[in-house]
Amino acid sequence: MKTTLDTSGRPVLVVGGAGYIGAVTARALDALGIPVLVLDDLSTGHADAVNVPLLRVDLADRAGVRAVLEEHRPAGVLHFAARSLVGESVADPAAYYRANVVNTLTLLEEMRRA
């Protein structure tokens, strides 16, 4: 089954694309001929898992997120960035709240703004 997605040449931005699920998704989109950019801070992801352009930006960096969205004008955004270690989340729930909730809100606000 051939899948097509008309992005009018604009990339799909895969946030957290250096993690396992994000990297697999980025490779699948690329294999379909869909332009892809990965945004990842590499705090837990791996640059060698990425076979498309990688933009190293932390979602906590609002200006950096804004710059990526303004420069690349993605046709869509797939968000896979998150912290996910249970023990660590129990030990430091505030860090997990910032990473998984606050940073997602930052991304959504900047997407809406762009």
C-alpha cells in the first residue's frame, strides 16, 4: 500500500526524533519520501539513530523552538519527546512535570504562534 502525504515540500518535524519511537517514525516518513526534520536535545536520544537533518534544541528553550518553527514552517509536528523513567520520576516529579507538561505546552504555544 503506497501512502502519500502532500506537505508541499515542507518538512514534518519529529520532536524527540532521536529516541527509539521518534527515530523509527522519522525513518518511516523518510522512506515514504516525506521531508523530515528531527528536533531533539539529545538528553536521552542518540544522534546516530537519526538519518535525517537533526536540530539540537531543548523544548525548554522557547526562543530556539520558535526559531525552528519560523525557519522551517513544518507541515506537521509529531511529538515524542518525554522523560519516561519511573524511578526517576518518583524521585524528582517536578523535573518530569517541567519536561513532559511545561515543555509540551511551550511547543504547542509556539506551534500556534507560528
